[in-house]
Amino acid sequence: MQKKKQLILYSAILLSVTATSCQRGEADAKPYKPLEAEEETIVSSSQDETVTVSQQKCSKTPEGVAGLPYAHGKVFATLDEYLAHLKQLSAIDLPYWREISPGLYQKVVRMPEAEPQTATREELMKEYCFDSE
């Protein structure tokens, strides 16, 4: 019976310490703020070029454009290289852009609630920081 009381006491202390530390963690935590899809102006340190980007941050380098969504650290010289990379990643259910007619692309997203999205080649080049060809 003595062991049972000790076990209950130990469990109560452990539960009290855990609950107190969780409450402190919640009090110290900053409130959640969703990312805003605003346009930002970014100055690339390598070429001192100003790049306007919506929804993501990308930067121009001598090799191409870096910091693109789902790029996994890769740098892309052209939009076509980046679109081919996204197409490869579609095998693991990531979104990609499919050309539906010359110069017009549709975003392919495998989520039923996703709304259809289309963009011209020029819009994609601007959105992903590529120079016009």
C-alpha cells in the first residue's frame, strides 16, 4: 500500500510540473500571425538589382534565380528549368504549372478545394523573378 501511495504522489508531482511548464510556455509564446501575401521590394546583394516579388522571396544571382518555392536550394537560370523542376516534384503531390496553350499556364494542385489558377508566361516570369526572354 505504501508503494501505491508513493506512486500516486510521484505521478501527481510530475503532472503538476508538466502542467505548470506547459502553461508558462503558452504565456511566453508569441501569438500566431499568418504570412501576408504582400509585394515586397528586395535588393539582391550580389548584383544590386531590385526585384519585386509577390508571395515569396527570391533573389537574383549570377547563376540565375534562387529562393523560389519548392526549389530545395537550387538556382534556376530560366523559367523553363524551374517549371521542369516543379513538374518533377509533382510526383510527390506538389503543385506545378502546366502549359495549356502557347504562353498560357494552369496551376495543377491535387486538392479538391483548390481554385483553378491560370497565368501567362510573362506573369510567371515576373512572379518568379526571371528576366524577359
